[in-house]
Amino acid sequence: MDCKKVKVYIDGANVFYTQKRLGWVIDWSKVKDFIAESKEVLEWKYYVGIKRNDQKMQKYLRYLDAINFNLFTKYLKKIKTGDNSFVYKANLDVEMTTDILLDKSNLDQIIIFSGDSDFNYLVKKIKSIGRDVVVFSSRKTLSWELKLKASKVVYLEDIKGKIARE
């Protein structure tokens, strides 16, 4: 094992859209096994917005809970756009960032599943105190800023055979 104290933070919305772009689905049990080959993960945290009464999402959250993910959710807001249509939004970047900042002193490494450039400044600050930040993302969805700031990037495409749902 190369790191004793590691936590994993997953941007559920970003990962959802990444999977859509990739055309395949991540099996989180396989991801846990893959990362456990080289690291001791103290905690898995999954952040996602949910629609009320969304049974499919509830089933998915039960699966994540069953494999010992700590779940952080909030309800999606229905926001009217300029053309009288609606979008649903629930940004959990602040919650994820806050948790990382509160946990940082107790960790040797932080793993983030997201390609979102919103995490660029956070990664820069975490690295400035001597912590490694490993980003798991797709080549198709990883922002160039985050790619440059991360200590290491693991491309989902490169590990598909080990983490994809069959």
C-alpha cells in the first residue's frame, strides 16, 4: 500500500454525465476493489442531487449504501430558463469542498472522481500543504485546469476493464 490515509470524494453529477459520454457504467464495487489494491481507503463519500420520489435513484443510493459509501444528497431545484423551459440543478461542490478541507489534515492523499474545473482552486490549495490529489476522470470530460493541477490523473478509459459494469 502506498498511502495509509486516503479518502475518496465522488461528484455524482459529474460522474453521471461522464458515464453518458463514455457509453458505459461504473461498477463501484469494482472501483473499491481496484483502489484497494494499492491504497487503504478510510472513507468513500458520494455527493449527488436527487429528484423527489425518484425510485430509480433511491435504488441506486441503496446500492451505494450497501457497499458502505457515505451519501450526501440534496433535492434538485427546478429552475426556469429564458425560453420558458426548466432545468433541474443541485450543486454539491461546496459540500464536497468543505468536507475535503475539513478532512485534509488527517489524510495523506485525496482522491476525487470529477473532471470539473470548479475543483481547480481546491486542488491547488490541498497540494500547497503537501497532500497529493489524485483525480479520476475521463479524457472526454476532464477540464484542462484540473488535469494540470492534479498530482496524478487516472483516466477511466484506461481502467475500463477493471471497473465497468458488465
